[in-house]
Amino acid sequence: MSTDCIFCKIVNKEIPSNFVYENEDVIAINDLHPQAETHVLVIPKIHVASLAELEDVNLMGRLLQSVKETAKAIGLTDYRTIINTGAGAGQTVFHLHIHILSGKNLKEKL
Ligand code: AMP
Ligand code: ZN
């Protein structure tokens, strides 16, 4: 828990948000500024600043499992996952999260 972290506040329900999926390890919410028809963020309940700070290999596996569960729960079969690590790669919120993007126009790769 980091007191000035927006995603910790969402996890702890200090900021109201609609969880599209939740399990023991994560919550999933719609991105505030969607970059695709569907744009969901899978956010671990514990505060980890970025993938570079994540040392728990077991949790790494459970996060990917949680991505699958989230996609299934919201009815997605085809989707792209993105993790931005570090400001230079576009990370703006320093609480690890995995983007799930889906919809038309995603056939073009980055
Ligand atoms: P990143 O650039 O990978 O750090 O992604 C941060 C994402 O969080 C961006 O896509 C933002 O639009 C999104 N975001 C920031 N604040 C909120 C919020 N309060 N609720 C939902 N999404 C948010
Ligand atoms: Zn946090």
C-alpha cells in the first residue's frame, strides 16, 4: 500500500471504480482513456511500482492467469496485453498494471 498511489486507492475503494473482474490477486477496471474498443487494466492488489520491481515469480504467473480470467469474464477471445515499464517506455502510473486491448483495428502491430 502506497498512500499517494491512485491504483492503491482504487484497490482499497477510496476512489470509487467499477471492477469488471476481481480475484484474490487483482482487480480489473476499464481504462479512463481507452485506446481501443475495449481497454481494461489488470492491477495487482499489492503495491509494486513496475514489472522491474516485481520479485515474486509465483505472483507473475498468477497475474498472467488473472489476465486470462479477466478476458474470459468479459467475453474476450482475441486481445493484446501490454506492460509499460519505466517512464521512457510510457509508464505513467507507478503501480504495476497489465493493459488488455481488444476490438477492431488491432491487427496492425506496433
Ligand atoms: P501506463 O501508461 O502504462 O502507466 O498506463 C496507465 C493507464 O492508467 C493509462 O492508460 C491511463 O489512462 C490509466 N488511468 C490513469 N488513471 C486512471 C483511473 N483513475 N482509472 C482508470 N484508468 C486510469
Ligand atoms: Zn499502488
